[in-house]
Amino acid sequence: MNSQRMAIKVTKSTEKILDVLKEGRATPGYLADETDISRQTIHTQLNALLAGKYIQQVHEPTGLYELVNDPREEDTES
């Protein structure tokens, strides 16, 4: 089984980012444009989601990310 995920706090910013990633892969710039969230906050949230293994980076040069597991769905399971 996969290693245990680190729990993260799902904020309004996280919700917006997850909503976009649920539709498909996205870069930080695209996420910022679609959500009106600052790039700094986008990067902070992406790092937390990466650490929790909720997303993965699929193309390092462009910073393309995809959703692996939605932490909001895990919250509803408990």
C-alpha cells in the first residue's frame, strides 16, 4: 500500500486550486489566472499538496501538475 499521506488543511484557496486540477492538468500560472490567487499562494499550496501526495508534478520544466487524490474526498470518508 502507498505510504501514508500527510493531512493538510483545506482552505478556500486550496478548494479553488483543487477544483481546477480536478478538471485536468495545470501549471502554476494557469492556476493563478483561473483562480485569481497570487502566485506565491499557489506555490505554497502546491508544495503542501505535493508533500501530502495529493498531486504530482508531471513535467518539471513547465511545472505541470495533476491531481492524484482529492483531500476533500478523504475528509468525507471519516
